[in-house]
Amino acid sequence: MRRSALALLPGALSALLGVSSCRGGDMATRSPTAPSSEAAGGVPDNASLFRLITQTEPFARYTLFPNADEFTDGRLNGSEAHRPTVRVSLNARAFAALQDGRLPAGAQFPTGSVIFKEVRPRADAPTTTYAVMYKDAGHPLAGDGWLWAEFSPDGAVGYSVSNRGAACTGCHRREQGPRNDLVRTIERQR
């Protein structure tokens, strides 16, 4: 049986309007006239951020945070988050912002930088949580210039970008956080 051109219309319209499926079969539509943050290189939502770190720019290709232990205790002053063991890496854009492995004084990470933290029960155990900072100061959901999220390895959202980092920025503003664009792993460097 031949499919008529009319039968193909819903799929063609979906493609033109940018309809994408998310976890659980939910559908999200972007306006074809307004450029999305994703089209401009940004991340508009949890699903897009998870897709970025696992498919588009997979974290397996990221660089371990320089001059820091590969695995370390997740506790920094003022933090009970991301415990007990973490492994921190960064994408190429974030890595390029460093000089000799450190963020220059007064510098900030450029838009599109990703700081990626794997949380594990111990170094030799599987990862239980992905904690992600994505730099996009112009994004309406940014908290202090970053999108903040946590995911389980299967993509379930543990902490949504829609929270604007409310549970994250308090710790990231402590100690050397403000002078290091809120990236506290710099405090662990040797």
C-alpha cells in the first residue's frame, strides 16, 4: 500500500519545527522563528545536556582535571555533596581556558565549557551520578553563569537545570570558588 504525501506531512512538520522526543515519550517543540540555545551551541534543557555529555561530546573524551588526583574524596569545605569519591574532567573548551592547568587570575571559562564530575561509592566502583556544570551565562536558567545538573548514568534527572543551581552555588561560592569561576576542583590541584 502506497503512503500518500498527506500521510508524511506530520513527520515532515515535526522535523521542520524541531520536535524532539525526551525521556518517557514527552514531546517538546521549539519555535522555528526563534533560535534555540541549543542551535547557538548552548543547552536548553536537561535532555539536551545529557545528550551533549553522552553522545554529542561524550565525557569519555574529556580530559581529567589537571594537577589533581584522578579520584578523591568528594568533600570540600562547606560541602556534603558529591560523596564519597569523585573523578572530575573537563571538555576541550574548558581545558583550553586553562594555562599551565590553572584558570588565569580574573578569567572565566568560555560559553560551552563543561566541568563533569563522576560520583562513585569508591574509585573501583561504577559511577552512580554525573554532576555537570555547563557554562552559558546568557541562558535564562543559568545560576551564576552556569547550568547545573545531576543525572544517573541512565539519564534520569537527579537535579534539574531548571533549579538554576540553587542547591549548588552556595558551596561553589565558598573558599576559592569566586576567583575560579565557581570551579572548586581547582582547590584540589597540587
